[in-house]
Amino acid sequence: MTVKIRLARYGVKKNPFYRIVAADSESPRDGKYLENIGTYNPMQDPAVVTFKQERIRYWMDKGAIPTDTVRSLLKKEGL
């Protein structure tokens, strides 16, 4: 089981809101996940990103791979 740190889309049509989750790589985008580790709201100006830093480090130490989008968000926040 490969774990990925990725975005799960919530919100309504034309008003997206994302949760940053640790999930099995084979599960669907909005399906079952292991843990909710942050949020991302691109609709606000500037976009609002919140993380649970200790949980992100925990999952990265366990071998979780962030997706390209999550990796760029982490880089902007300095993690």
C-alpha cells in the first residue's frame, strides 16, 4: 500500500474547497482516506492553506509521497 499526500475536493460547483489528506494511492480522489492533515481554500485572496505540520512530517517519514500540487503548497509554506 503506497500512501500519498493529496487533495480531496469538497465544496460546491464553482466554489472549490480542498482537504489535504493522507490516502492510499489506489483510493478515489474524494473517497476513503487515512487522515485529514490540512485544508486549502483557493477562492480567497490570497489562497488560505493550513497544515498540521507534525502529522505531515509523520507521514513523510513513513514514506508518503506528496502529489505535485501538495508539494508546491508545502514549498510555499516553507515545509
